[in-house]
Amino acid sequence: MSAENLLVLCTCPDESCAAALTTGLLEERLAACVNRLPGLRSAYRWRGHIERDDEVLLLIKTRAALFRELEATIRRLHPYETPEIIALPIVAGAADYLDWIATETGSD
């Protein structure tokens, strides 16, 4: 099953990066809304070591049809070698909100 809308998760190293990604995605109409959640403390394995970092989590609302372009834009603007880019289907939601996502991302 393929959902028309997605919630994309992306972590950033700091507010500056998060702000730049947010602006880029909104200006290019690849996202209808991006929520920035600062204060995230991440622990992860990287190249055989356990790392711990403060990060900012982005919650990106978009259409599935835009995912590849959104991913390419994140990769172009993101400083991480391997940025977190995880898409979750939005399987249900308020019809007017889902219509708004479509409108703000250029869907006819």
C-alpha cells in the first residue's frame, strides 16, 4: 500500500542546519510544513563506535510523489555524510489538512 502523503524524519546537527533545510524545502514546495524539535539527544553506532550528540529533529509533511526530490534536496543541503531520511506513510488524517499538504506542495 502506498500512501499519498508522508511524514519524513530528518535529524540535523544544530538549529542553523535545521533552519536552512526547513527554508529550502518550503521554498522549493517540497514540504507543506516542517516542525523543528530541538533538544534531541541521539545515541547511535557510527563506524564501530557509540556516538552521542545533541540534534534537532525535523518532522516534514509532504506528498509521496515528491520524496525523491525531497531526499535529493536534503542530501545537497545536509552536512552529514549519511543523513537520517526516513519516510512514514500518513495513512489517515483530517481531510482538510491532507488537502492543504497537496495545495502547498503544488499538487493540482
